[in-house]
Amino acid sequence: MAVGPGNFRKAHRGLARQLNESDLPALERFFGERAKKLRLPLWLKGARAFFGVFDGDELVSVGSSMVNLPEIWTLVSIETHETHRGKGLATEVTSSLVERAFQETQTVSLSVVCDNVPAIRVYEKLGFEKIDRCVWADCGAGVKP
């Protein structure tokens, strides 16, 4: 899916903020057992943008941009803790990331599992459009279509 400035419908309220090294403990708690495999310090350092929403001291929603070219930014790992879903937090994070990306590029893309209807709804609400049919690439993440 992809969106350009002409189609983007901003939908954030200022709840998401850029994460930094001081947020590593919160990221580790958010990702739990997966944290070590994700190499969070490297991910955080390598991300062009890494946003999160907190509920008090608890990080409850995250998203980042990892592949950033002058022509396009690609968003990855937009996730909301299951106990905080349905509150617009994925919309908040995604919208914040897109607005940040448009400071440097004219196209933002992401991939989403074909049957992840809630995520697709969020992305379409923000103006993302499908640019290709579903494809499957196993990158060792343990996720199947």
C-alpha cells in the first residue's frame, strides 16, 4: 500500500512521539520475549523514524520507518498492544510517521498481511491505496498468510 501528500488524510492528535535510547526499557517490555531477537538498540538507531504512544509509563503502540530512499519511505512494524486496540493508536502512530516522512519524500509505502482487515482499514482511512496484489515472502518471521 502507498500514499502521497495529495491523498494523505492526517489523523493524529499529538499522542505519538519520536522514541529514543531512553525508551529502550519500554520497547523491551512492549516486545517481551521477541525483544532480543529484534535487536532493539540497533533497530532504534537505524530507524529514520520510530514513534510510540504511551499510556502512563507503558508503551502501548509503536511503528517505524526502516527503508528510506529519496523517492519512498517504507513503514514497518506498526503494532498496538492487544489490550489497547480499537482506540485509534495505530492510526495515531501511522499518521505521525507519514507526516514525518513527507518532510523528506513524496511517497510512503507499507506491506500488510492480506487478511489483516483492521490494519487495512487504518491505512485506507489515512489515504493509503493498494498498489499490488497480495504476495508472500517468508523472511523467517514465523508468520504465514
